[in-house]
Amino acid sequence: MIYIKKFIDKISSMEGRQGRDIVMTLDEARALRDDITFLLLDKVEANKNNQQDQDVIQVELKGGKW
């Protein structure tokens, strides 16, 4: 997540200077893509785990007058 923080810092810096363009090297862009992809995959996995935990089947058996 280092590259996401660097990207946010670049945006903040450019806003302070009234800049319009952000320039990134290809390596920086790839690393940012990888960080974003990692976060999205982590979120998907967390959602899958939560759904599995929430899939509860409740069964109620009544014996009547046994």
C-alpha cells in the first residue's frame, strides 16, 4: 500500500500547486495497479468468508406429544 500512499501524496502536492497533470513512471503505475488489485482481491475474499459465516440453516424439530 506504499504506492497508494505515494499517489495520494502526489495528488495533494499537485492540488497545492494548482497543477493539472500527474506524471508517473511505468514502474510506479504498475506498482499502484498491483496495490489496488491486492486490496480488491482481499475485499472479495473477506466478503466470501462473511457470506459463508452468515449462511446458517436453522432447523426446528417438534416432537408433539411424545
